[in-house]
Amino acid sequence: MVLNVLVTGSNGFVGKNLCVALKRRKDLLLSEYDLNNSPEDLRRFLESVDVIYHLAGVNRPEDSSEYETGNAGFVLEICSILAGLNRAPKIIFASSIQVGLDNPYASSKWNAEDALRAFSERTHAACVVYRLNNLFGKWCRPNYNSVTATFCHNIAHGLPITISDPAKQIELTYIDDVVAAFLSELAVGEPGLRLAEPLQSRKTTLGDLAATIRAFHTARTDHHVPDFSDSFIRALYATYCSYLETSNLGYALDVKSDARGSLAEYLKAKSVGQFFISRTHPGVTRGNHYHDSKAEKFLVLQGEAVIRLRHILGNEIVEYRLRGEDYLVVDIPPGYTHSIQNVGSDELVTLFWTDEVFDPQKTDTYPEDP
């Protein structure tokens, strides 16, 4: 069975993300309704719809009276058309966590929920209300009504941000979690109105939010990556990256060059250590040192090399011959003096990893030949 699905507000932040996900489905026919559509379009879509995602609404009108007409009024209009068509599709409504507060926006969302409740009682339609927190993610309009979008956009573009109160708390929900929850609603629902469980969210302060996004920005120069084991940080970083201009996606590493070749830091973090990339001229040897505690991994990406290791309390030399096409990783344990020599006729390109970020005050590096 092919479902007929309608998304109102399809060109908004949530609508764009949801429609992209819905278009990946092969079991539905999607209709999109937004400001560029006519009332006739809406009626035509409603004639055959099975599931409605009602995302359209008003959140920053010039006149506060528009809250009621754009939110509750539009729900009433949809319900009236459906009643005239004798149809009772499933309706998923994007409401707000502000419901219950004393302001025109919150009141209009409450009245919209009430209109859906009445519709479901009359028609036995399945209606689901999501009271959404402050949302963030790709494609959210900056300098409008999302502080996360504004911070990400402005910091990514080198523009100033304004923080009224760094200690002010906000609660954020990631757009992908909203989309996943909405997609789960494609299944047939029980008759009546249901208030959906709150979606996963994270409380933070404006000051911490700004500091985190600024750290993403400086990571392009200091190479410190955030803690991606935290799903919120991972989602926030992905959001920040979505605001980079396509002309500014590439950036140069700080390259250190000498007679041996060149070397550049790539990425580093206390939780994962540090990555370097080097280019070494033919015949040149790097290393000839050992570490007390530091462990490393060497991976030749291009060229031919010999890695030599010797336990500093022994005499036996162990050799590993590597080529870029072999994708062979060599572990360098502490207490082993080691070196890597370019034994090919072309430049040697090597990726190095060490389990700790370099500390110039405690290098843990002691010269000694293998």
C-alpha cells in the first residue's frame, strides 16, 4: 500500500529535513504545501491524504493577532476541509514546549491542539501532538528565532554574536531526532489525540553553547577535535559545519619543513591522542628515539619504508618493510627505540598516531639509534 503523505510548512526548517527523509521512502507519495501554494492546492492534497505532518505556523509575526490565525486558525481550516470531505487522516502536529505559558504564541498553539482534539473526537482520527523544544540542525535560518543557528552561522563567518545573559539556560533538541520520531508515526495510530513523549534534549547555557561552537571554529587551526562520544556535541558540530560556506570548506595545515621533508599536525584530542602526516625525501630517516610511556602507530600511505625497532635493554633489531598499497599499521611500544627510513625512489608519505597530545614541557622523547 502506498501512503499519501502531506507536509505543511515543507519549506521551513523542520519541513525541509522531514521531506528529504520522506523522499527516500519508496512506499509513499509525498505532497508539499507551503506559502507558494494556493488554497486549491491544499484542498486537492487533502482529498486523498492518509497522513498529515502539520508543521506550518507563525512564530514571528508583525502583529501578535497573526499567531491565532496562523496557528490555531490554520488547524481549524484543515479540519473543516477534511470534515467536508468526510476524511479522517492521521495528523502529526508540531506544537511547542511553550504551551501553558502566558503569551500569544503559546495560547495559539494550545488552541490549535484543542482544535485537533475536537476533530479526533468527532472523526476518531489518530492525532499526535509533539511539543517541541528549541530545535537545532542543518538548514535552520540564522538571525531569526534560533540562537544555535545564529551562533553557528556568525561564528563560521567570522561575525560577532551577542549574548544577553551567558548563564541563561536553554533546552535543545536535534532535528534528526525530530525526523526519526516523525517517521515512526507513519504507522497507523489509535483513534484519539495523543501527546507524544518528549524527545531527547540537552540543557545548556548560552555561554557554554557559544564557547563550544567557538571551539569548533578554532579547531581548524589548533586541530583539537571535540569529544564525539557525546551525541549532543556530535550533533552540534555537524550543525556548525553545515553553516560553512562551500568556498571555505578547505583549509591549510601548518607545515613544518626541513632537510628531511615536511610534517604537519592533523587532529588531536586528549581522548584520542594526536595525528601527524609527514613527507620524507628518499634515503632520509626519521625518528631514532624512544618513549617511556608514549605509544604510537605508523601507517605508510605512499612510497616504501623500513621501520626499525630495538628494545632499549636489548640488541635485537626488528624490521618491518612497508609499502603504501599494503595498508599495514605498525605499533610502536614504549621502551623501543625506533626509526622509519624512506627506502624508495619517491617521496614517502606517512600517517603517525600517538596516544597523547604533544606537551613541550614533557616530551617523553629520548634520542637513541635502533
